[in-house]
Amino acid sequence: MDHGRYAALFLSESREHIGACNQHLGLLERDPGSQEAVHALFRAMHTIKGMAAMMGYAHVTELAHRSENLLDLVRAGTVTADVALIRLLTEAVDELDRGIEEAATGHDQALDFSYVLERLDTLVGPESTGASPQAPGPASAPEPAPRRPRGDRSRPVRVTVRPGVMMPGARAALALNQASGLGEVTDVTPGAQEFQQEGFDGAFSFWIETDRADEVLEEAIRSVGDIDSVTIGDAARSQGPAAGGDAVQRAHNTIRVDLRRLDALMSHVGELVVARNRLVELAAGYAGTELEEVSGRINRLVNEVQAEVIATRMTPVWQVFDRFPRAVRDLARELGKQVSLTIEGGDIEVDRSLLDEIGDPILHLLRNAVDHGIEPGADRLQAGKPEEGRLVIRCSRERDSIVVIVEDDGRGIDRDVVLAKARETGVVDDEVEELTDALLLQVLGRSGFSTATKVTSVSGRGVGIDVVLTKIRALGGSAEIQSQVGRGTTFILRLPLTLVIFRALLARVCDERYVVPMAFVAETVEYNKATRAEVHGRDSLVLRDEVLATTDLRDIVGLDGADRSMRRPCVILEVGNRRSALLVDALIGQQEVVVEQFDPPSGMPRWVSGATILADGTPALILDAAALV
């Protein structure tokens, strides 16, 4: 087996199993009697052991094997899953996480897990430790014996590796190794040399001559992990040999692609979209010509390519969110609190580049919730709440955006305390008597603002909410807050599904054009004398018995234009439950726009979320709908 070829795949899949271990350790900590969590941990540890052995990572294999032995005793009821055992398993998973990274970069021999191994052996006992599996190293599957007449002890065997698993050829080679240790293997179909070809689908068959029982043979083959089926004897004979060459020619349903290649592809698609927009604009002046026909065809093809590339980059949020339960659990233990974290909607998919960016802001919110929001157990019991605090992350789709809600059932935010501190520090004027949700978020998001009385390793330095708001706004998203004293706090984050290309509405004021993301456009209407109203001295729009505050884009950008009493287009912006009307001079139409990377100058207005290049090559600013509502 080509060691370098599979190291990256080993690292990628092992990280997923480490994430599963952390998740189920959290479940086991909350419910030490959960057999489901124990079995899941055992399976994950067993798979890591098999993959590490297959790659020849002896130290990682040894640690996973000893951890698996301990979990086996817990499954059997011989050892109780108490606090000490769970902490030891947590430490073992941490060491495995570190060891996997080191081993994949060629430093397995330098790893030293002796401290953890000794503690594992203390719980397991020498009689239960067992011999660790011998790492076969990066070698190919054994060459089978040449075909010869079969004796009475010969049996056909058919093996199928679990569909969709990475490195099916390596797992097949390891399974064949296991079988070879029990007898003489012949007639492997397809040949062992074909296991490493790109199209191998994991199905193979062979004959084995052995005195061992079928159950022993099947157990040995399944011990490598990720084996879907093992058929021995007459049943295997009736199925016939594996497909051989035909199987090798079938492509995998899924492949893994380096994210850098997808980033480069997305960048090229963005440039293609800009060129497509220019071509469509030029072709509009040649109606009925061949140029218009070709332009239309290219437009359709670019749309299809763009949709496929965006779909390829989409990744379920659980791949990043799965690390949060462990972080919450560790922080809660440090603060002497009991906190559970539930993640809902983990299958919602977003652009991978966005997913990498939103992890830290959400982690900030979780840390703030554990430190500031969730009360100590005694205080919660006195308030009539469960001793264990509850954190929830909910993900959902809303039009062309993703909504992430971070909610806790803690003490909530005391607005009077925040208002007093804000007045003291000059964040708000003394005339302000009440903090609305919008003003509360603005105050909490002020850099350096904190109500903590002392600085700890977790909080008190005024860093947290401002980091969240800055990051979310830089990603083209928005944030809202809802809080009630004694009931808890909820943060609502709205983000685009992708950071590179989105559909937008182009609007004009005077001679300048601006871009409004369609994800926040509810509808467009006409603003005139019949729909105009004045509420508390401010112009408003009456739309189907709903009164909406009106903002003139001219005032925002500081431009003078024509008579303001004339009929003008109006864009109804909708961000969550908030709606407002944005007056413009003209609506140009919808267009796919590409977000251009640039360093914003100092003093960039809050209503600007980015910039793009229009079809004619001129730049245009992208409006931040959340700042305008």
C-alpha cells in the first residue's frame, strides 16, 4: 500500500471518529449507564485501531487497542463508567487526537503514550489487556497461493467492504491478511494487485483451506472494521466470484477533493460569472443575431456550472459543530457547573469556507453562555430550574441564507445593570431610559465593554460579543439578541449560504449603483402619495395595513437627487421578523454578483458589507440589509 497516498485519507477519517468519540463521551458523562454511548465509543475506537494498524502506526494502534479493551469491560458490566473512567477515556481520546496528527506526518515512532497506557492497564488489569494487534505496516495484501485442486477443507468466501468507506482497497488487503493467518488462501478475485486501483468497490472473493470454524474465520475478517458482509461456504458459491474487472471499472459514488482545488475552482467560476454578465449585456444590443443566441447558451451553461460548483462545496454543519459539546463540557467542569449542549439541524449544508469561519463566533457565544448565562446548580435549583443548564444550537434554512440560533436557559441579561454600565462608560447617553433588543446588542458589541467585576481565564476583558458581531458582519450576515431575566438569552445569526456568489437586486440613486442581496428582499413596491404616511414625524410606507419605517438611500450615501415627492421604487427589506422600506431612484434588475476581496478602509460605514464588480467593469458597494432595517 502506498503509505503517502493514504495518509491524508487516514487523517481525515480519523478526525471524524475522534469527533464521534468526543460527542459520545459527553453523552456518557451525562448518563453513565448509557449502553448506546459505550457501544458507539467502542466502534469508533475499534475503527481507529484498525485504520492505524493498516497504516503501520504502531503507537496509535496500541493506545486505541488498550482503550478498546477498557470499553469492552464497560460493555460487559465488569467496570463501571464513573467520573474517573470517563476522564481517563477523555484523556486517551485527546492523546489519540494528537497522535493521529503526528503519525500522519511520519512521527509515529516519536510518540509516547506510556502515562495513559499505564493508567488504562491499571483499570483493565493484566489478564484483560491482551496482545495488541500487530501493525501490518504499509505493505500490500499477501500474494495468494497458486490455484490447485481443492481439498475437503476448502471453502469459498465472499467479502464486501462497507459502501462509501475510504480506502476500500486497504481494508480489503487487511481482511485478506487476516484470512491468510488462518489458512491457505487461493483464487482471489479480483486479484490483490487490483485492490489499490481507483475503481475498486470493496467486493472480492477467495477460497481458503483451513480447519477453523466459519465463525472464527468471519470474526477474524470483520475485526479489521468497516466490513459490510462476509459470506462463507455454499452461500458464497451461489453468489459466484466477485465482479473482477467490471468492479474495478465502476467508479466510487463519492471522492474527496482538496479544499484548495475547490477554492480555486470557485474563484474561476466567479470570474466566469463576471465575464458572462458582460457578454449578456453586450448581446442585449444585438437582438435576433447569432451573438444573442450564443450568449444565451453560455449564460445557461455558466448557471449550471456555478450551481454544481456551489453544491460541491456544500458541507453539513455538524462537521464543525461536533467539537462544541466537548468544549462546553470542559468549560462547565472548570467552572463547576453542569451544562448540556444539544445541536439541532446538523445536516444543514453551507459553503465549506463559510463553515470554517463561523466556528469561532459560535464558540464565543457558547463560552459566554456557560460563564455568564448558566447559573451554578444550587442557584438553578433555588430558582425552580433543573440543576443542569441547557444550551441549544439550532440550524435551519431561510431563503438563501442559514439561520443559527444559540439559546440558553440561564439567568438572562439584566438590562438595568448593562444600562448603568453603559451610561458610566459613555456608551449611551444619560437620556436613554431603556435598552431595546437592538440597542442591547449594540452596547454588548462595543469593544472593551464588560459587566464582569473581575478578570478570569474565561471572561472579564470585554472580548466576546464584539468579536462575534465583527466576524458575522464581515461574512455578510446579521445578528439579533433576545433575552429575559430568569428565562435565558437567545442569539440569532443569519448568514449567506456561500461567501463568493449570490443573487442580488441592483438599485440606482443619482448616478451610482448599489447591490442589495436578494436573500433579504421581500418584495418591491411603488412609493407615492397614496402609500406615504407620517408616523412620529418620520416618513413611512403603508403596505397592506402594515406601516413600515422608510429610509431613503440618498440620505444614507449622502447624495442629492431629484424631487423627493415624485413616484419612486421602494425595496421592502426583511431580516428575521424586522421589515423596513428602502427608497431608491430606480431598480435596474437582478444579477448574479461575485463578492470581491478587499481591505476595507478605516471608517467604513456599517451599511456596507462588501463590494463587487458589475458587468460593465465598474465597482459597486453591497448593502448590509441588517444595518438598514
